Amino acid sequence: MPASPFAQGPVVLILGDSLSAGYGIDLERGWVALLEQRLQASGLPHQVVNASLSGETSGGGLTRLPALLERHRPAVVVIELGANDGLRGLGLDRLRANLESMIAHAKTAGARVLLIGVRLPPNYGAAYTQGFQGVFSALAQGYGLPLVPDLLQGVAEEWDLMQADALHPTAEAQPRLLDNLWTALEPLLLETAQALGRRDGP
């Protein structure tokens, strides 16, 4: 039987789409791999489990999350989903319901949650794009969660940092993605590392 995740360090579960799955680039250059390197360099004990899938939607993530929580028992869950819903024009009520259910599942399992959003292209119309952003901010405020409102901030505007499809960042952009979320993620990592120390202490 495999060892408990906490025997190896608190687990950070990344539940995302192609932006976290390293679409179009070598996995070792993606922001999740860079996160693992930063954790080691920072002396933090966490282990990263990347459960991201290219093309994943909030509905797909919700379906997969319960089994992932049971298997990995994460201390931190990073939810980076919704972009594919937005690109398909999913109703905002459904998007909110899916994300809210994922947050509830994670919190019930005892995990801290980081919510990550993206900005949709302007051709989807101001009402929908603003409403899309509002879903993430409202959930973060309502549940008291840290929020990264735009994972691609400072990247999507730079054509040389985006792949030819204009949707996915290049390998060179990945350090910026990690920096965009690190400020919100680091406090959760410190909290869970301290909690592990209290459990293991005398």
C-alpha cells in the first residue's frame, strides 16, 4: 500500500485545463513543473499532483474531483478551470454552480482552495466577459478564497509569449504564469507546512 501523502509532505492538487497541463510545450517547462522546483528551492515540503487535462471544463473537473480528493488527500487544491466553458459560451449560472461545488468538495475534505481565472477574448461581448470574471470574484469573496483573477496577466498581451493559436502561452511565458499565482499560493503553502509541523511535533 502506498504511503500516506502526508508522510511525504502535504499535497498540492492542481485541477486545471491546458494552461496547467502544458499544452504545446515540454511538461518540464510548464508552470506546474516550475512550481515543484520553486517548492524545493524554498524548502517547502509539499508534493505536487497535476491532475490537469487539456480541454477540461468545470463540469469535467467536478466529476473527477471527488476521486482525486479521496486518493491524494490534498492540503491545497488549485482550481484553474472555466476557460473552456467560457470559450464555448456556457451559461454563467452553470459555471458558477460547477465551481461552487468543487470549492465545497475541497473544503469539506479539509483542503485550502486557490481559485484561478482567465480573461476571455473581447469578441465574446462585454456582458459575457464581465459576467465571466464576476463569477470568479464573487465565489472568492463569498468563500473567503484567494483569487488569481487572470493567470495570463502580462502574457496574453504579448504576442511573442503566445503560441500560434493565440490561446496558449509559450514555454518562455511559464515563469510569468507561476509568478502571477505565487503571491496568492505561497500563504496557503506556509499555512499547510506549519499545520504539518504541529501534527508531527511533540
